[in-house]
Amino acid sequence: MKRLAAALTPIGAALGQISLVDGIDEAGNGRAPILRFHASSTNSACGSVDLQPLGREVMRQLRHADPSIAQWQKAFPVFVDDAEWPGSDASPPVLGRYELLPDGARFTPRYPLMKGLKYRASADLSVLLGLRDLEHSTPSPLVFSLPREPTVPSTVVDGIFPSSDALPENLLRFYVHFSAPMQSGGVQDHIVLLGSDGQPVAAAFLELTTELWDPAMRRLTVMLDPGRIKRGVGPNIELGAPLRQGDRYTLVIREGMRDAEGRPLLRSFSKSFRVTAAIREPIDPGRWTVDLPASGTRQALVLNFPTPLDHALLSHTIRVAAPDRARSVVGRIELDREETRWAFTPSSAWVAGPY
């Protein structure tokens, strides 16, 4: 901890002492602002970082400034703390929401925090307000972590979409569904595409600095390199498409991936498939067929597609407008038959009329 404190750069004079959690004593005389992490009472992986108390004049100026998210991230950032390089901000700040309290400011992460991972919060309100003469001393950053509980692995891969075992040569993405929330970071080390010879396909995936997780952290989008798929561009000319018609492949999710509790997957998961001709025709809703429900029932409205469609997009891009067209009908969507069937069951019985 002494090494960490020595390496950290002093921050702006808008704050007083900053407190540390996990058994580290708070400092301060009760008048200066401090940073505190507050764990949620309902979810052990959630919480917020509060900056309190701030003086009346500082609060007045903050309300008047109405900072943007980008400005808050510079003045009041929270980072994953790198043990190898204390004080380094090489990675982007943790995403979240900022709000003003009656006497301070609060940062709430967008996604649950990872247990066992160390975080660091700091603040320099002079970035926002340009304050120069403040009474209190410059603080040290807040370093905190959530304890990792020893648990037995139980999270598994629920499935991979597209679910068909025959996929087009120009497929762009896979969706990997997990039975519980997962951790972000380093997933590329645990996902591999194997060719028919059992060897990894080189440079198959698009390398992203930010992983593509849904808000619940239970669905990961894995992108094949679009530069290799789009015909006539450099990567496609040099390497060809990552999937080749007529060949067989296996997508493997290794058990080293960790869930939100820090546990590895219970077991690895693999999806084998063969590659068919590329699909280049646009989607034509005129070729869809509709199975209509009867009024007065909660029978499902069913759409049938001639070819599989994108699993994630089908879950939220089709809606049913009520007869008055002022609202959408509330109900449940189910997808099956390898994403060629969309079924919508309303929460209340259908009434006669145009939808």
C-alpha cells in the first residue's frame, strides 16, 4: 500500500481526505470531502462511490456547470487498478452514471463490479470548475475491492446462436448465452474457432478494445472479422474469408472464462457446423408467412421466415402495434426452429381489430 500511495499523482484541491475500504482506516477531520464506496444491501456486486460533503458554493457551481459524462469521467474517474502499474490509467474508466446529491456527487457503475478485482477512484473538481483557492489538503485516491467468495463453479454456456449447424460463408457474428452474469475482460483468450483439421483459424475474430456484452452480462457477441468477409478489401484479398464454403468448423468456449463471482465455467462448450454458400439477398418481409391468433384468446401470433434471421435482433426489432397505433402490445417473444419462427404471446387476450 505504501508503494501505491507513493506512486499515485496528487489530484486537484477540490477535495479533502479520501477513505479506503476493506479494513483501511478513513482519514479526515469531518469537514473535508472524502470518497467512500457503498456496497448495495440487495446485491453484493453492486454499489456506488460517493464524494461528500461538498460545500454550498461547490454544489452551486456544479449544478450550474451541468457536466457531461465525458467531463465527469475526467474529474471523478473510476478505473480498474493495475497492480503492475499503480496509478496507471491505461484502460478506459469504468462506465456508469453520475448524479448530484444534496451535498456531494455519486458514481454508480453501469454493470456489476467484479469480485476480487481492485478498483481506484479519484477526483479533481478543478477540472470542472477551475477552482484554485480551497481550504483543504490534496487527498489520495480511493482503492477498493469486493471480496471474492470461494464458490463451486456452476455457470455454463446455455447456447450459441445461430443455432443451426449449417451457417453461411459470410456469417458476421455469434451470440454466446450464459446461465449467469459473466466478467468482462480477456474473453479472447478463451474463445477459439477450430478448422476441420482441429487447428485454430488465424485472425478469425475482430479484435475489439471493448467487449460486446448485453447489460445483464449474460450474452456475448463474438464478431468475425468483417474485413475478411467483405469482398475486395485488403484483409479479404490477403487472407480470404474466415469461413469457407464446404468446410467444417468448431467454435469452442473454454472453461477458463469467469462469471461475475470470479468462478470459471463448469465446463467448456463447443458448437460444430458446416459452411454453406454466402447469403447476399436482402431480407424480404413479403416472403414471411403469418399465423394469426383468434380474438378473445392469448394464442401466439407467429411469423415464419424462409431462412434463419439474427437471434438478438429478432428479440427486439419486431413489435406489435395496438389497434390505436399509439402503443405496442405487451407480451412475450419466443424464437425456435433455428431462428426461422418468431412467436409473440400477448399478456392479455387479443381484441378484434387491425394490428
